[in-house]
Amino acid sequence: MTFKELGITEPILKAIEVKGYTHPTPIQEQSIPILLRGKDLLGCAQTGTGKTAAFAIPILHHLYNEQPKRKGPRKIKALIVTPTRELALQIGENFTEYGKFTNIKSTVIFGGVKQGSQTLALRKGTDILVATPGRLLDLMDQGFISLKDIKYSVLDEADQMLDMGFIHDIRKIIAKLPTERQSLFFSATMPPAILSLSRKILGNPEKVTVKPEQATAEKVEQSVYFVSKMGKPKLLLHLLQTEPFDSALIFSRTKHGADKIVRILGKANITAAAIHGNKSQGARQRALGNFKSGHTNVLVATDIAARGIDVDELSHVINYDLPNIPETYVHRIGRTGRAGASGIALSFCNHEEKAYLRDIQKLIKQTIPVVADHPFPDEYEDVIPESPVKPQKPRQQRWSTKPGNDGGSNNNQNRRRSYSQRRQS
Ligand code: AMP
């Protein structure tokens, strides 16, 4: 199946070609025909599956084909509501890229920054609005936004919206949407609260589910280090100084923990930045920009802040803390090993986290190989996690300090150098 065979209009096809996509991803292959037919969609899919293009392309296609001879300012015809600023910006970028050969305009609004430039853009008029819920309601209340011309609405990352306490905001927004519209609803998980919300939003939707989790987990070379809580900072430094890597995304369970990791790395002359909810929008964007451009190679993030981080060629994900929700582990490691590239996920597991590890292994139906031979072992090593389901090939020793000797198990071995090697060059 090609994009052309899906029946997408020419200027958008051209933009897809420029992007270098040869074939639609499974979520795109399933969703695009449904959306081109004008049906509502309930999509069970997460970031990393190509879901943004799955909704952005059909919306652009419809708007392009319906373009009237315009008199007066553009009216907002498509609304995408998403939980975080990072996701909003990323979705906005996607619309700009796929729509670059059309004259369809999109605008992104989110909180945490002054509203001046956003209201200016809204005054000029936009066809598509990508928004986080709080700022959207705020600007609606101030009269900068009217939703009465909306024909396409997307609720993105619905489960995350609920987790972040946006349910009342979402209800208020939905109440302002015209009933005659095409509605799309995406969520990575579908617990009862999400299904009930989806019923309030969608007419008679078609359902599409893509399960990238297992596939992603299989592509990524995973390993776990049993390490005491006290040993974690030392082990992290040791790995970053010896493990050949291009860029590492480190996950911390708490904002405070993320800041602490950055400080520890700083003391060892490893430049890292943290992104989490307590950082200003400017600081988050700067940190992400520097990481994406390769200026900094280490980014420390909490799970919520990391949603929407889409970095090409992220070589390592390091779980400094294991998540208590097993799906989160899969989301985290899915940030590496994208688009067929090989990725490495290293997890630190202290005694208290062993139950989390068991749940993760059950979910991914794999036993994550243990790297037993490291300098900071957990003092409770005798506690072994539950028996394997499908053993993976054990990882090879990979902390040689010799350049180029990374165990030979990675395709990118010539490209990857240790942090200290790069700092010297
Ligand atoms: P998303 O799930 O929307 O965050 O997309 C994840 C990543 O996949 C982004 O970097 C997209 O640019 C990329 N992507 C989306 N569709 C395709 C495709 N058909 N072929 C290759 N990459 C894609």
C-alpha cells in the first residue's frame, strides 16, 4: 500500500514524498481511508506509531478539497487538542510540513508563555488550531477563538489528558463544538473512563488499534542493572563515561530526581538538561532544541514531559528509575529504535523496583537480560525476578573504554562514540 493508493490529494502526496515517507505506517494505512470517507474514528495508538500523520493528512486533504474562494479572515475549521506543549508544537510542525504545498494555515497555542504572539496569529486567521486545553479555554473566554466553524476535531492522547486532570476542560471544549463535525479520538490505552468519554464525543466511530508496544520492545536491545539506590548515580556516571552513545534520554520518576541527576552529571562535566513540569516553557524548549540539534547529548526527563519528544537517532534510553506502570516502560524505550534503527535501553533496578520489573517483563513477554558484571551491584542481589517468558539473547559486555569496541552488537557502532571520546575531540 502506498500513500497514492490511499487517494490522498497531490500537493499533500508531494509533501509526504519530500518528508521521505515511502509507505504508510499501520495506523495510517487503517485510519486514512476511514477518515477520507468522513467517518468518526476511535484510535488506540500512541506517539511513535505515526498517528499524527494519520489524522493530519486526511484533515489537510479535506480542507484542501473544500477550500472556498475566501472572503475575509480564515475561520478555524479543524481543532486538535493535545495535553502538552511539546506535543502541540510537534503536531503543529507536522501540519506545516504535510501542508507545505497548500495554502492551509495552522496555528499552535499553549500555556506557560505570554499570549500576545498567539492572539496575533489568531487575529490574522487560521484554518487549523492545535491547542492545549487550558490556553484554548482561556482564549475562548477572552473572545479570541470561536469554535462554531469547526468541521474536524481531534482529541489526542486522551488518557494523558485525564491523568493530567483536564477532564473538565475537555467537557467544556466539547460543549462548544458544533454537532455536525467529524471527530477523532486517540488514546494509548482504553480504560472505562476513556471509553465513556469517547462515547460523548464520537458518533458511530470506526475503531483502529495498533499495538506498537511489543514490536518496539523487541527492536530495542534492553538490559537491566541491579543496583542499590545509592549506587545509581555512580552507575549512571560510569555508563555515560564508558558506554559508546550518541544521545541519551534519561528517565526519572520525579521532577526533583531529574534535577538531581543533572546536578550530579554537571559535577562530572557532563552537560545535561532536565525537562519537566516545573521548568519554564522557554527552558523546556531550549533544552529540547539543544538535544535535538545534538548540542547536548543527555536529556533528563519525567514521563509527562517526555511525551512528544521525538528525536531522530536517539541511541540510548536510560531508565534511572523504573516506572510503576509497565506500559510506561514501553513508551519510554519506544523513544529509541525508531524507524528500523537499533536502539539501546538500559534500566536501573533497585530492590524496591523489582516488582515493577516483574510487571514490565510480563507485559513485554520477555526477560530483560541482566548485566550482573558491573561495579555497583545491588546489595540484595539474591532476590531474583520471576522466571523468564521468552529469554532474549544476553547483551555483550559493552563498557569497554577502547574506542570502537562496543561489543559489536550494534549496527551503529562506527558512528557511536563514548561521551568522553566526543568531549576530547
Ligand atoms: P508520531 O506517532 O506521529 O509521533 O510519529 C512518529 C514518527 O514517525 C515521527 O518522527 C514521524 O515523522 C514518523 N513517521 C510518520 N509517518 C511515517 C511514515 N509513513 N514513514 C516513516 N516515518 C513516519
